[in-house]
Amino acid sequence: MPQQPIAKPQRIAARVADVGGMPVRRLLPTRERRTVGAWCFLDHAGPVAFEAGGGMHVGPHPHIGLQTFTWLIEGELLHSDSLGNRQWIRPGQVNVMTAGHGISHAEEAPEDRAGRSHAVQLWIALPDGQRECAPMFQHCPELPRIARGGFAITVLVGDWLGATAPATVFSPLLGADLRTDTSAATTLPLHADFEYAVLCLDGELRIDGEALVADTLLYLGLGRDTLHIETAAAAHLLLIGGTPFAEDVLIWWNFVGRTTEDMVQATHDWNHGDRFGEVPGTRLQRLAAPDVAGLQLRKATPT
Ligand code: MN
């Protein structure tokens, strides 16, 4: 049987948003593309320097139906949640919070000192079988690191290049960080039944011959079994992929669900202090949900 033709890559430019005082570039969801595998949200935050008292401060807010996935590149962030977890995340580490039926959390930079911050924050849509599961939190302090063709590769989630990342997920998924301080080139194996996208975090790349600059997502689609990555100088990129998510995802504010009713109920529960518990030990103000009547307008932005 002839191989299916590989679609021309789709370029998605970031739009700028603000999350808890931090400028972020948002790559997913966009008008052009809602998901890559089960990945349904992607913010590139920083790199930015801040004075004491600055940096990211996101007060208690709820989530349903997703996993939040934080990859910290520079700086420090304290995660605290309604299960009682208080966990610092540091460069080279991943935090995965599974919201399931409902959880609330806060994220904050150290109060007492100046610093830098650089992170990628993603959401993973939970499939129907898991989206009402009990909430949980996983800190991954050590991740598999591999050297290939001049790139330092960290496997953030999934199985790749003979390594398995520790994060627990519920869909076939890959996340990897690739970095080089100098010119580098490599060809890496892919799963033809995964769709993939590459985000250039810094520098300039050629991905299977396509030029790519910072804060542009290159959606590669399905059907590739290799990926050629090349750069003439220092560069940093994120590769995400997974089997196409089979369910229609509705995202509103910090909720991932399927129907407007999911969103109305979750908003009601958050506003009435039900379902999502309390986040102990933070002085940050609880975030108010936007008016759910605005759902049709799709104007609310996630935090
Ligand atoms: Mn959150």
C-alpha cells in the first residue's frame, strides 16, 4: 500500500497573554489548532528577570478534566494544592497535576528575592474514562537525559530513544526538550501514528527543511517516522506529540470538559466553595471565575 502523503506543516504564531503577572506566549489552543494529541494548552512563559516580590503569582484557582504539566527551565516556583501538597519545582523538573473531578492550586515565585523565570506550561486533556478521576499530584525531580547529534535531550513525558519519563499520563503522549549551545544536526525516530508539533523556544531551526524561529509552533501532523532537526547555532526547542485526541474538547477558563453544562456546574461549584477544596498556606487571593454566561463568546482566557 502506498504511504499516505505527509501534509505540509502548519505554522502557528504565538499570541501574547498575561498569567499571574508574567507575560506568556500562547501556542495552544489557537484558532488554527486546538490540540496536538491530548496536549490542549501550551504557554511559553519567560525568560524574564524580576525584582523581589515579582515573578509569577497565580492565586488559588480550580481545574477539572485535565492534567497541568509544568516544565521548569529557569527559576523556582512553589506549587500548593487542595490535596495539601506544597512542592517547589526547580530547573530540569516536571510537575504533573491531575485535576480529574476537581482540584485547586496556586503557583508562586519566591517572595523574598529577585530571580528569573522561564517555563513551559501545558495542559493534557483527560480522556472520558479518566476525566472524573480523583485528583492527584506528581513531582518528577529526575528525567531521562540523552545526547544525540549535539543536542541535549530531556524526555519530559512518554517513551522515546529508549528512555521512559516518570510522569503518569492517560493517552499515548510524548514531550521532549532539545537544546544545543552550538551548531547541531540529528535525525530522530517518530511514531507514524502520532501527530507532532515543534515549538522553537530560542534560536533558529530547520525542521525537516522548514525554517522555524522562536515562539512559532510547527504542526507536523501524522505519518512521519523520522524528524530531522538542524541548527547553525545555539537553539532550544520543545517537541510534543501523541495519538490524535478522539474526543471533542471544550476549554473554558481553567476547565476542560465536553459540554457547556460541565462548565456551568464547575463555575457554580467554585463560586460556592464546593468540590475544589481549599489551598492551605498561600497568602494569594483566590481567583474569581469569569461570568459563565460569557462562555458562548469564548472570551475567557485560562490562567
Ligand atoms: Mn492552574
